[in-house]
Amino acid sequence: MAFAPLMEVEIMTKIKGKNDAITFAAIKMVEQLFHDGQIPANTLRNILDEYSDCVDTSKFRCSNEKKKDKNEVSA
């Protein structure tokens, strides 16, 4: 009797980089996945919470609201 191979489970680990700029760039790419609708907002928030000690998380947006242009006039 043959058994099907067990499914391998990939465990996500924290990005380990010597340079915080690389970590920042990686999280910016994850943010773009969120804006493209590829990942949910809670996933992005969890990642930002995880890396808040090494990157400035105020540079990221977790909502679908567009930033208002400085020159845009409100009606």
C-alpha cells in the first residue's frame, strides 16, 4: 500500500537583513501587493507590526484611500 507524500509546509520567517534599507524596500513591495489587491489589509498590518522596530512604519498606507494631492482643491 502506497502513501501519498505529506504536504510540505513552508514556515515564513522574519526578513533578516544587515541593511534596514533593504527591509524597507521589501516591505514597500509588500505594500504594493496590497494596493494591487493581491494580499488583504490585515496581512500588511501584521507585517508592519512585525518590522516596526527596524523601519519607519509611518511611510506605509494600510488603507485603500488615495492620498490627496497638495494642489487638489476640495469642493
